[in-house]
Amino acid sequence: MRRKTNNSAVNAEQLAFVWEDAGEVLPEPTQGSKPSPADTSMRTLTQNLMEAIVLRSNMSQALKRVRTNGGSAGIDGMTVKELQAYLKEHWLRIRKELLDGTYQPQPVRRVEIPKPDGGVRLLGIPTVVDRLVQQAISQVLNPLYDPTFSTSSYGFRPGKSAHDAISAAKKHMSEGGNWVVDLDLEKFFDRVNHDILMGRLAKRIGDKRLLGLIRRYLEAGVLLNGVMVATEEGTPQGGPLSPLLANILLDDLDKELERRGHRFCRYADDCNIYVRSRRSGERTMLTVTRYLETVLKLKVNRLKSAVDHPANRKFLGFTLARFKGDIRQLISAKSKKRMMDKVRAITRRNRGVSFDTVIAELRSFTDGWMGYFWRAHTPSVFKDVDSWIRRRLRCYQWKLWKRWRTRAINMVKAGVGPYLAYGIALKGCGPWRASDSPAMKRALTNKRLALRGYSSLYERYLSFAKV
């Protein structure tokens, strides 16, 4: 028997010893066609999906994905690193329960994530075993559903991204969409109606074991302060299956908007509809809200939803504005504030960690941030934020030196004249003021900060723009 490897990117051959084949291989669902939900032949084809879910190849792929994604433990405390050893001992039992239709998911662990605009986002963290099963289910259902989804749906779909949604929104604006109906669904993942969702699934899935398992996942409950609380609605945001279930339910909205001839972009529960006039937008807002609340039993947040010019709204972190006949994407004010708040937390001068640690954390955060926002047409924002971050780093270094004598000596060592160095050190001004002094700018020049590990946002923006 092979030993467990420390590498999280384990290939399927290394994991093959864990699984047992189901003994039945199902035909692949047709990718090109778009079967009707009422088509009985589709239900016949999907009567044995559970056998496809527990196949060795599918489970190995799911295990690799769960290990790669990582994440915290569920209510049982089992980590991703412990999962493979657990499966060696218990997989045959789990597989039998899945095939018998008796597998019982465990409640999720509730985690509250603060929102930038106030309030909290409720996440439900399943156990790693349940994450594995959900991932395996998602891998089998995605080829069945994704080809039938709207081309205007971009969230949590293979080959589509938020940047694709922004590009489509710009195209809609260029074709006359001067007004946007910005719909915000209130606590969408917490308000999904189980009966409506299961009804949509039952139209295409003929395997009652799988339908029963998905229903049990929806009703598994949440563990709060040691007490299990039942969930009568919602799909826990945090499991691998939730994004697909959300798209399956909201596909009804997409089809309704297409039937009405609307130009729109939807990314998960964030939907923008582009119209030619305010009057048309208000009418659309009224009828679409009625559809969402009466047919899909979802609630529209009327305080956050609006009919307005796109330049006054944000979509996926960007604001789209017209400039000299061109449509440009700008970093929204909220996105910039959120980024600066994160930098403030990393460079907080009383953290008590080394300068190199701060630089490393800052690089890790800005790498991801730049990877998403480099497409914004806002070079001045990157340049201004660069200057502000460098000042915070100089402020942090000033605070680390602590005593006036240490500050003066280190500045002199960095090539600052003694008169200038001792003058600012003895002046007794605060760290933020000192960080903008000529002495600190010479002690920690932009070049020296780069050598210490700080990567300029503006320079990275220019390099991205050239590619």
C-alpha cells in the first residue's frame, strides 16, 4: 500500500488505491444539445447518476480538488490533510451508503465574515468528507447543466470569469444600454426555497438517491454554539455544490430575461440589466422584482437595488463610465476603500512583527488584488496608492526603530546626512509625519523598498497593460 504524500497536488494514480469501481459506466450527457427539462429521456439517462459519482476516476478527481482548495475543518474537526487516511478506513462504508441512498451529511459549521458595507456574510463550512462528496456530485452534474445555462451567466462556470462579465456589460452599454437595472438579492444563499430548487432538479435528474442526498444537504442544519439548528431554506454558502445549485435556480431568471429580449449580465446573485431609458428601467425593475419574489420566492433588497447610469453603480468591483466616446472600467470607490483598509491592517504600526513579514504579507495581498484590478483604466489610482503604501512602510520602519538614537544611527547608515538624520530624530514628531520627511525618504528610497521586497503597483500595472 502506498504511503501518503506531502504534496497536495496528488495525481489520480497516487490515489487510485482508495477507491472501488462501481462496476457500471454511464454514457456521457450530450454537450451540444440543450434538452428540455420535461424531456423524459433525460430523466431516464440520469437514473443511475450515483454510480457515476462514486466511480474511482470521479472520486480521485474530487479528492485532488478538495486537497488543492484546502480550507478549515467542519464540525468534526477533521482537516484536509487527515482526509485520505480516513478514507482508507471508511470509504467502502461511505460508498455503500451513497449507493443505498442512506448517507447522512453532517451539519455545517457557521462562520461569519464581515461585509465591507456593514453586516456579515454567513458561511456554512461542511466537513471535509461532505466537501468531497459535494465536489464529486458537482463534477457529475456540471456537464449535465452547464451547456444549458444562459450565455449571459458568468459566475462559477468553467471557462467564464468576472472579467468576461465586465466585457459583456461594456458591450451592452456600447449598444445603447445607457441605464442599468442593478438588482441586489437580499441574502440569496440563505433564502433559496428548497421545494422550488428540488423541483427544478427533479425535472432533469431521475436518480432518486441523488435527489434525496441533495435534499439532505440542504436540510443538514447548522451547528451554533453546540446546538444544531435546522435549515428550512437556503443553501449554505461555503460548500462546493452551492454555486451550481444557485445557478440552476437562477437559470429560470436568465431564461425569463432572454424571453423578454433583455441585455443583461449575471454573476451568481449579482445581476445587471441594460436598458435605453430610465422609464424602461423602472418598468423592468418592477416586473423582474415581481417575478423573483412571486415565482422564485427570493427577496430583492430595495435599498441596494436601483435604476441609474452605470457610472453611478458598481459591478463586480468596477464602475463603467463613458469617456470621449469610449467605455472605461474604473476601480469602484468601495473596492478602493476595501483595499486600503486591508493595507492599513497589514501595515498597522503596533503589530509587533518584522518589516520583512509586513512586506511579505503585503506582497501576497497585492498580487491577488492586482491580478483582478489591473484591467482598470485608472493609472493615477495605482500611482497614488503606491505613494501612500510606501509612506506607511516608512512609518512602520520608523516605529520599529523605537528610540531617537536608533533612528538617527540607522538613517545615517542609509546615507542620510547627520544633520538631517539627527534633526528629524530629535524633533519629536509623530511617526506619520516623520515618514514623509526628506530624511526617511532618503533612508528608505523607492529603490530600497523594492530591494526589500515591495513591488510597485503602478509598475506592475504598466507591465500588465503591455501584455
